[in-house]
Amino acid sequence: MAALEAQKLSSTEETEVQQWITTSERLKSSPADASILEKLNTHLTSRTTLLGTKPSKADIAIYESLAPTVNSWSPEQRTGQQGHPHIVRHLDFVQNSGVFDLKVSDGDKIKVDPEEVLYVKPPTDAKAEKERLKKEKAAAAAAATGGETTLVDRTKAAAQTVVEKVVEAKDAVAAAAGAGEAKPKKEKKEKAPKPQKAPAVATPPAPHLIDLRVGHILKAIKHPEADSLYVSTIAMGDKPGTDDTEEYEGQICRTVCSGLNGLVPLEEMQGRKVVVVANLKPVKMRGIKSCAMVLAASPRLKEGEGDDHKGPVELVTPPVDSKAGDRVCFDGWRGEPEGVLNPKKKVWETFQPGFTTTDDLEVAFDGSVVEAAGKAEIGKLTTANGGTCTVKTLKGATVR
């Protein structure tokens, strides 16, 4: 819960969160309200959380309002043709994800059987759907004109009649010819079965899937439309032609928006080395596309403590001898990162709670905090040659 409280949301997202919390209150008193349930299920059809990919306290509010009711739903209510499978999936994600820190005992969790799917919506035939819409549009146009048939319609009808008669004549000739002697049918050759591909080996989630690199800020300015944001031009080792990059001062760079205005002096952002998350999906922040994220440390919030967004905040500093584009990994969790993190898999949200700083002011990953890490070890954030990433003064901080 502390991680959610510390999360920064835009004013639009805050408004949406409040709207869903209001909906959750309505569901507490009317958990079987069909119109609300249908709206919620439709909203979650293509979303992992209520905000899309970003977890929030709204997800917890909906869970607390619906969990007792959904737990008693019949299989038909869950995954039947008129059921609400996306609500069930969302609540199951909330109760099992460490991001929400609900600590629901196994006995109190909603029991979900992934094999019990009663209805799967058939795929839409795009061509047939297009034809259906075309006919509906024509019917609507005919109704609007009082059902009158235009000259073009009559011409088409006449042409169709001619075509049908020609087809009938051909069929009659073919039937007469076939009455004399039936042609022997050609035997079909049996096709050899296609070799089955071996199933792809699923890569277990791990911190190394997050592409952490050294970045060099070439310039930083204040965002023209947002008081809390800086807009930085950062070289991070991309090759020419990489998507969402541009050349600046002879280097291939990305544009990155950071919520550090008022927390880190602008002059401290200029010409310095930082550590960036390079494979998050780009997002627009007040009209400017941000194509990476700058890592910074801030004090870890205590249980029940709210984030006032006043800092202090310290940028993560890579080793002095590192250069733009150098990979940095947590010792004990080294490996190749993904190209672009799939927002639905929640890799960043799963492992970020383990990003911390030690008493020696070194940035590290604490495996004991994240169950998916697989081992309760602490690994320092280092370059390939062993140089360690650090912060100035914050010990036991959260890094994001």
C-alpha cells in the first residue's frame, strides 16, 4: 500500500481513481447491480488495472467491494456467456500481486479455476462483419427514404436476375452431361503431417528483464506545460535509426520527462551521468513523449504514511568511468533484458519494490521483498567491470 501512496498520478488519473472509488461505494450497497457490473467488465476487457497498466488504490477499493460477492458467483456468472470474466481476472490479480500488499490469506481469497471457462467469444470474421454493416447501412438508407427503390437499386436487381439465370442454365447443362456417365473422382493424396514446433520455453520473470543503462544528460529544461516536470535530452547508447530517438550534438538521444522539478535543482541535471530504465513503453506526458525513466532515490514511506512529494530526492549516480549505454545489472540477477516491457506482464511494477539503497549508499535489489525474485539475496547494481551505482546520502531508500 505504501508503494501505491508514493506513486505519482496525473490530475486526470487522480480524477479517474476518485470516480472508481465512488463506483466501489455503490457496489458495496448494490453488489449485483447489472449495469455497473457490465460497465466494469467492459472497461477491464483490455486493461490489467482500472487505470490501464498502473496500479492504484481504486483497484483495492473495487476488490474490497466485490470480493465477497464474486467468491459466491456460480461458474455461469463468472465465465458464462452472460458472465463477467474480466472482473474475476482483475480481482484475482489484485489479491495475488505483491504491488497491492493486501495480505489476504489463502482461505479468504476468491477461488479461481483457470481451467473453468464456460464460454469463449468466437473470433469475428472481418469480411462478414464489413458486409453486415454495409447491409445495415443500406437498410437504414432505404428506411430513411420511405422504402423507395432508386433507379440504381432497380438496375442492380435486374443485373442480379440475369446472373442468376445464367448460373441456372450452366447448372442444367452440367447436370445433363453428368447424367450420361459419371466421371471418376480423383483420389486425394494424403498430406504428410506437418512437424510440430517445440513449445517456446517461458522465461521466468526476473529483475534482469528491466533494461537499466547509464545515460548522459546533454541538456535539461523545464516542461512548458507542467510545473513538476523536467524534459531531458539523454544519450543512452542507442544505434542510429532506433525508434523514438534523434541526433543531438552528434549523439543519438531520447527525450525523457521526469517529475523532478522542485526536487532536484535544474543545474544538477545538466551534463551529468544517470541511470535510466530504457525499455518501458513510451508515454506522453503533457504533450511530450517520454521514452525512458531516470532512476532516483527517496525515503521509504512508513506504513500508513502519505507521500507529500516534497523529497528529499537523489539521482542514482553510475560509476565515474562508465559511459552512455553501459548496461548495469543487479549482482545475482544478470541476464539479457526484454526489448520493450509488456505492460500486461507488470515486470517493472513487480520488481521495483525491491530497488533500495544500502547503509553504504549503494543501490541494490533486495530479493526478500519480492517473492517473484526467487531468492532472498541482496545484489548491488553494478556495471560489467564491477563499478557500483550509488546515491549521496539516503540509506534504506526506495529507488524508482
